[in-house]
Amino acid sequence: MGGMTRRAPPCMLLTGFDAFGGEPINPSWEAVRALDGARIAGHRMVARQLPTAFARAPRVLRAALRELAPAAAVCVGQAGGRAQVSLERAALNVCDARIADNDGAQPCGEPVVAGGPDAYFSRLSLEACLAALHAARIPAEISNTAGTFVCNQVMYVLLHALRARRSVPAGFVHIPFVPAQVMQRRGTSSMALEHSVAALRVIVATTLDPSAAPRGTHATGREH
């Protein structure tokens, strides 16, 4: 049996962004890299950092998808000002930036993919993930807008790239600032990084093993 090789476990891609907007860190990257290499539900977590840049983020994401051919993928972004983990429902085919990205680009009303569908819906089981997060006592919500900045663009590109692989669960999650980012922002919500990491663990586990979702939730299918 010495000549037999052990098959590598399937992987799940997790992405976060580099810091932007003058922030010293981006909690989305800090959270996903904390899970890099972890084994959850028989899958190996692979974390990749995306640039907060309209021109470069899609290239890095598509390259990771080609390289890894992941069994599932969740992209994560920072949503400053939100108080809960946000499970994003939809990505719009538009880039419309209120501020410039890290390359100085500030598109206004441009499509993510010319000629692409107006929107893509998340392929995560949003209600099952939400119930699992609440069962774990983690504040969370289903959000109907991922904005129109690079986060929305990345969610759209992810789902567009996987359009021929309908069995692959994929979607986008926003997490709040960490406390260190709001020390000079009175009244701005934050969440400890370890809680965001715990939230991602719950989302990943629910996505990869729907049977583990709390009873009474929908384990598969798109939410309405």
C-alpha cells in the first residue's frame, strides 16, 4: 500500500480585502486569514486577499477560482457602520463608487460585466445560515444590498464566474468594523474580530453540511 497517495481534501475559498479608505486594517482579511488552513466539514479553508481596486480585484478572484476549483466560496468584506454580520442576498451589475478605490479609480454607473445579467442572487442558504448564527448568539441579518463598491463587484464576479457550476455554493458576507477602528468614532458599531471569525465558521459549516443547520430552517435553495 506504500505506493498509494492520499487524496487531498476538497477546498473552500474564502476571500477578504486589503485595507482601504484610510483604515489601518480590513477586518474581512483578518477574519478569513484566521481560518486559512482550517478543516471544516471535511474541507480545507484557503484564504486569499483581494485588492480593494475595481481593475484588479476581479483578476485576482478569477485566478484563485481557476487555480483552486473550490467546492464552495465565500467572499467577505468590511461594512463600516453596520452592527451585525450581513448575509448579502444580491449583487447588481453596476459599479458606482462614492469614494475612490485603492488605485484612485471611481467608476460611476459602469457595468461589472458588459451585457451580463442585471443581478445575481447568492447561492448560500441564507435563512439556514441566519438561523445558525442566531443559534450561536451572533448578531446577524440578511441584507438586500451589497452596495455598489468593490464588494458588490466581487460578489457579482464570483457568481458570474461560477455560472456554469451551479452546484457550487457561493456568496458574500459583510462584517462590521473591529473595535480598534471605532475608538475615535463615537456611536459607530463594531464587532470583536473573534466574533466575526466565529460567524464565518458557522456560515462555512452550515454551507458545507446543511444537515447541521438548526431544525426548521431551509438547508438548500435560494431565499425569496
